Amino acid sequence: MLTITPIPAFNDNYIWCLEDPQSGKALIVDPGQAEPVREHLSQKGLTLDIILVTHHHPDHVGGVSSLAADAGDCRIVGPAGSPFKGITNPVHPGDEVVWNSLTFSVLAVPGHTLDHIAFFSETPVAGHPLLFCGDTLFVCGCGRLFEGSPAQMRESLENLRQLPDDTRVYCAHEYTLANLRFARHWLPEDEALRQFESHCQSLRDNGKPTVPSVLGEEKQMNPFLRWDDPEVIAAAETYCADNGLPANSANDVFAAVRHGKDNFRSG
């Protein structure tokens, strides 16, 4: 049975390790640092077989070359045309990546970066479909728009919204509590957000990760997936009126939420 383990890196990154205990082989997603991965593989007695790369930022690819050198014939799968030049097996949206019993669909999710892709497997792991989404979708948040436009990011998130509700979302950062502080500020009357914040705070107080999240819950709570929700629209219209921004379309609503988060200061 395949298992998934988060490997903490830097201050708040998660490098994902998909493990096959029978073969002793491992799939690694977005290894920004080599040493934590090396230690994990050694402790579990695993051999690195394949690396998946979602985008080119250094905190996602910084450990790739060192780990690949250790592994020898390791496949490095990532977006074709990426600024990161260490990819051995470039893929395009619509391609499939086969590993073990899993087939991952490659999804285009530009916005955070223009080369950003995600990997989705409909075949369950730990009982559920899984999505490795890098920095596109976070728990109650989404990635900053370093290269893409709000319209691009909203379209990317719309594509992710179409995936099954029971999909487990394996994002790359522990940003949950900060995201929830903003979400609660944007939607102060949302009781589900209040309860979820309390739950996540308890997890973090006990040293546990808040990821993966459940896509169906994200659709209900994450303001970045709710550009067509009347409560989010109303908050966006007020924010846009106060900040001289348009509020005439779904893209405008999403852009307002993103602008609000970018300029939010808690406390």
C-alpha cells in the first residue's frame, strides 16, 4: 500500500514523499532541499525513483540536482519550457505520468508562475484521489501572483474546482493559520471558518501539519475558490469601493480577494 509523508524543509515548506514499501521506491515532489529528503529516505530504507516538479522557484527545485546525482537514473518530471533546466522528462498539460500503480494527469495551473503545473491522480492513495499542486492552492489560500494575472489564476483554480470533492490537496507550504486570519477578516461571520481555524490551531499547537486538505472543504471555505459566493462577492464589492477597484466580474472579485490578502496585516 502506498503512503504519503510530508518532509518539512526551510521554515514552512513541505516536500512530499510518496512511498511504496514493497518495492522500496519513492516519489518525491518539489524538493527544495536535498538533506531532509536524504535523511528521510535513509531512515525508511527507500530508493529515490522519480522527482515531480511543479514550478521553478528555488524552494521547490533547490535539492533536485543533488538528489538526482545520488539516485543515478532518477526521472525528473516537470513543466516543459520551465526556467529550471534540470528537468529530464518535460511534460505538457494533458500528458500523463505513470509511476507504480498510479497515473498522474498533468494540469496547467499558471498564475503563481507561468510554468506552474499540478499532478492529479484519480487512483486513490490512502483511500482518496490526490493532487500535488505546489503553490497554486493552499489551505484557505492560494499562491501569490508573481508572474501570472488574476484571470489566469482564477482559471487555474476553476480547473482545480472541477476535481472530485474527496481529493486530498497536497500543497507545499504550511501557510494555513495566516491564510485563515485573512479569511476570517474577509468573512468575519463565517462560522465554518471559525471552527476550522480552531481545529487547525489545535493541530499546529500539537506539532501536526494542517495538510493535506480536502478539496470539497476548500470549495466551501477558501475565499479564493468562492468568487461566485454571494458573501465573498459582497465583501469584494465593499473592498473595491473603498480601494477604487472594479467589481464587475468573477475575475474582479478574485482579484479583489488577492489584493486584499496581499495588503492584509493581522494584529
